[in-house]
Amino acid sequence: MEAVLAEATLMAPLETGGMLLGYRAGGAVVVQAVTGPGPDAKHHRAHFESDADWQQRELELIYEASGRVTTYLGDWHTHPSAPPIPSRRDRRTAQKVARTKEARSPTPLTAILGDAMDSVACVRLYEYREHQFRELGLTVFRTSA
């Protein structure tokens, strides 16, 4: 969470994001690490484009270092001036990931960090399954004292 918040703060008011890495065990999802967007990512107010080549190399390094356990689960990104609710673009992205055989993630996760107001931010975690998002959880935290 700290890495996500640091990246979000650095890029605000532009959108940013990265990958969620970990594994699934039974019905549980374990997120072990996150990546950032990569050095050549493009950041805009309402979307961002990750540095896909950099992210792929990071994923490969982490996967190998973990003994082939930690893998791609999905993505995280910010909505700097909007609530953490999936947009139309988010739905299209999740659908594309679910359909991409190489991603090996037929039910990808999407974590969205919503705008911080009064030193409070929230992250909603969704799973894309059967053409719809299902909310898995909500985390609310203080961003400053």
C-alpha cells in the first residue's frame, strides 16, 4: 500500500498505476508485490499507458526470484480526481486481460486508488469475472497525520 500511495502522490494530479503480483491459493488471493508503471509510461489526467516492456521484464525477474510462484494477478491504478469505481476503460482493459492467453489471468484483479479528501484515501479491489466486476474489498486509510 505504501508503494502505491507513494507513486500516486508523485504523479498526482495525473493517473498512474502498475501490476499486482502474487498467487491464488484456494479461494484466497495473496498480493505479494506491486510494480510501478515503468520509466517510459505516459501519464494523463484520465488514464495512463504503462511501459509494457519494462513491466514484462520486472514480472519475469520477480517470477523467477520467487521460484515461479509470484505471478501476474492484475493491475492497480489511480483515479486522482474520481472515486475508485471502474470506468468504461477499466472494464475494457480487464476484459482484454481476461481474453489474453499469455496473461494467464482469466479473472484479473483491478485495484483502484480513489481521490484523497481530508487526508483519507480508499482503495477498492475488484475481480473481473464473466464480463463484470465484483468488489472484493475496500481499504480506507489516512494519507497524513
